[in-house]
Amino acid sequence: MSEQDDQSLSRPQRRLLRRIYNGRTVPIMADGKSFLTFKAASQHLQSLAPEARDIVFAEMKNNAKDPLESGHGSAPEEG
């Protein structure tokens, strides 16, 4: 395996990142940084070691599902 293969994201990861960041207007917080575009997120992930990449990818995925966890959005009203 070459160093570039080690640095690249898998196809399912790239596809999910594109879906997460498509048309996003609120950034996703992950690894202590905010990401608004697929390009910024993928560049950051590719700069990480494989183990750290998986952790940050999971954090992005979870924060995209639940905006309250990433520090954005509002709490649902009780009623």
C-alpha cells in the first residue's frame, strides 16, 4: 500500500461526507474545528493518521445527525 492510499478516504466515506456537506449552511464541529464544506472536511481528514481519521469522521457523522451535539440549533420546546 502506498502512502497516498493510506492518506485517502474510502469511497463510502467520501460519499457520506458529500451527502453531509451538500448545501450545508451551518458548520459541523469536529476535532475542535468547524467545517462547512466537503473540501475542507476531506482535506482535514486526509491530513490525519488513519486511527484519528476514523475518530474524527465518526464525530462529523454524529454531529451532522444531531445539531445540538455540535453546539448549533435550538433545543426542542416542551409543551
